[in-house]
Amino acid sequence: MTAMIKKTSWRPLPDFLTIKESKIEGLGVFATRDLPEGFDLGISHIFDERFPDGYIRLPLGGFVNHHEIPNCNAVLAEEDQQMGKLRHIRIQAQVPISKGEEITIKYIINQLEDPNWEFEYEVSQ
């Protein structure tokens, strides 16, 4: 007997983002249309102590590359409009982003071993 998959509107990334080969490192996240300054690209990480690193990394968080002069910020938040109380990191455009441009943030690699990594992650923006 085969399992039936429920029809859903869920997508790993919103339609204004895609993943493709990056000139920075491996794969990256790219804008599929122009995005204005301040635009909220979505949630990259959800904190959950039940997981080994204390968080769940979503597709946005798994493919956004580091850049010393980033076009986005990582913002630590305690609530989400739709889901309520939820400690997470959101990615927001700090400048206008053009269609085809790679989404980048400034982050400190391997800081996850530090229990205060999320504050350093946010402050490094």
C-alpha cells in the first residue's frame, strides 16, 4: 500500500527566492525579483532545545552565504505574526536587492559551539 501525500501549498522557499550555484561558495539563495530595502525574506532558524545544536535550520538559513558587505541582516525575534511566541532568526534586506542578486549576510562561521552564538550572529550584521 502506498502512502498518499496530502496536497499542500508549502514550498521550501517563497517564490521570490531560489537556490542556485554561487560564486561565493557552493549553492546560494538568489532573488527571483527585485526586493525593496527592509523586505522580510522569512525565517532562517527556529530555536528548539530538543535538537542537537539547539535550533532547526530552514532552507533559507542553510543556503544563505556569508559576505563582508552583506545585502541582508539576520534579526533575532521572539514572536512571529502567524505562529505567535517563537524564538527565531529572520532575514531582512538592508538595501534594495535586484532580481538575480545573491542574498548574503555577515556571520561568524563555527560560532554555534558558543552558547551565545545567536547574539554574536545578530551583532555581526
